[in-house]
Amino acid sequence: MTGLANGRSEVLVELRSVEAWRGGATILRDVSLTVRAGEIYGLIGPNGAGKTTTLAVVVGLLAPTAGGARTLGLDPLGQAEAVRARTGVMPERGGFYDWMSAFQYLAFFARLYGFDPPLVEIGERLAHVGLSAPPDQPIGTLSHGMRQRLGLARALINDPSLLVLDEPTGGLDPRGRREVHELLLTLSHKCGIGILMSTHILDDAERLCDRIGIIAGGVTVAEGAVPELAKMGRDLEAPEQGGGDRYRLRLADRGMQSASKRLPAGVSVLDGEGDWWTVALASEHPPEMVWRELMSLGWPIREIQRLDSRSTNSNLERLYLELTKHTERQRAA
């Protein structure tokens, strides 16, 4: 399967200026994206930006109130049955029956698609996503990471042309994340499956995605190939931020509004979202001394990551933080 039609990669998803209401509120205001066969498209943005709502529009669970939506060349709401027959979906949470075994669960979903695979094929499909569980082990006893793998196996049970994944690596350890990365890359680049995935993990976006859409406040604020967006992020670097090193700090709590006002000399806060804050250190200040000073001032630091200003991931983060900072400040107000 190549995903090519008339010399060009087939368009599997196309949203144009989509607006959507949910729960009486406007969630999507102007969202556009295009996903082609054989590529991985990453949808990134802050919590509440509209990522999951966008996925709901793509698979026909929510009708747009304005704009256009086509999935597999079809109306995802009006032709929902045809769309779902060729689409695999992995939601962020739920959808498991804890009393079933993984084997029973996959067999159940296979029957919903009209076929009844033998037990050996079910085992092969579970092994394909790196899940090895006894045939009679209840899902309720599986770890979160194992359940993530089972959700991916469920999404693949109908051999789809399009995968729609909401946070597919959530809860996986580093080895598990890498294994899922390799599987998704194989599915897209070798099997021609188009993948639309939302993620909070910029490392996932950089490693996996051919193109990325950044969404903030229900609006697509940037879309393009990863190298293009990384260049945009690199061009945003302010001269006063370029002389020292930049770090991401994971904090033990979110109550940093007061602590962030207490800073040692040579330290500046570039941005913050949830547990993660980005800071810049002047080159003449030893990092080890700065961390001790910050902790003495009340910063509950739990993890420190140095950012390479030349890396794609660092530049993507810079662009992401710049384009979403107004939305985050509005949410915090």
C-alpha cells in the first residue's frame, strides 16, 4: 500500500476553518489541517485548546457549526459508517471492559467489524503492539502502559487507512514510548497509513511527525513541516535570551506565581505551563549554584532538562511557547 493517487499522496483528512460548539461553548473557532496517506500529523496545544474536539470532528462524533470537514473523502457525520469502517481510533481514556481479557476484547471488536479472527491471530496482533498477556488475564489487572498498547491494538483491528490517536504514548515508560514510535513510523511510512495524533510531548512530535499543527484557543496558529516550524522557532530567539543556557524545570506543584517573583541574579523566566517552566541562565552563573538558590527561594524543583538552542525540539518548544502564551495567561487569569 503506497497511499499514492495520480502521483500525489492521497488526502485522508481535510478541515477548513472549522468552528464547533460543545457543551454550549465555542471550542473550535478556526481550525484547519490536512493529513495525507503515509504521513504522521501531530496536533499540539495547551490543555483546553480544542485538540480532542478536533479529533471528534474528524471521526464524525461532533458536527462542525461552520467550515468544512472531509475524512477519507467523505462527510464524517453524514457518512459516519463508511468513515469508521476505514478508521482506527484510540481515545485518551476509557473504552475498556475490565472483566474481559485482552484476547476477548480484541475478538469482540473484530466481530463489530464483521470478522472473527482465530486466537492465534489475536495473539499476533497483541504482540505487534508489544503486549504479551496470558489469554485469560483480565484487563483490569493490566498496567496503564499495557492498556495503552491494547488501545492501539484495538485501533488497528480493522486494518484502517487512517489512525486517529489521542495521546498515544501517555503513561508509557521511555522504552515503551520508543517501541510505539517505531510501530507508528512503520505503519505510516512503510504501510501508507495516515496518522493524526494529538500529543503534549514535544519530543514525540519531533521524533514522529512529518507535519504539525499548533492549536491555541480553538484556532490553528501554525501549521507546517517540522523543519519549517523549527526554523520559525529559531528565528524567534531574542538576543537577550541567546547569551546563556536555557533549561526546563519540572516543579512539584503549580503554585509558582509567588515563587517565580523571587529569582537569583542572572536568572529569567521565559515561560511556564503547568508543572514545566522554562528559564534562562546568564553564562557567568554556574547552574548548580542557581538550582540551590532557587530551591532556597521556594522553587520545588523535581527535574531539570537542559535545552540545546540548536535542536529541533528546543526550537519547536520556543515557537509553541510563543504562540500559546496568550492563551495560557488568559486561562491563569
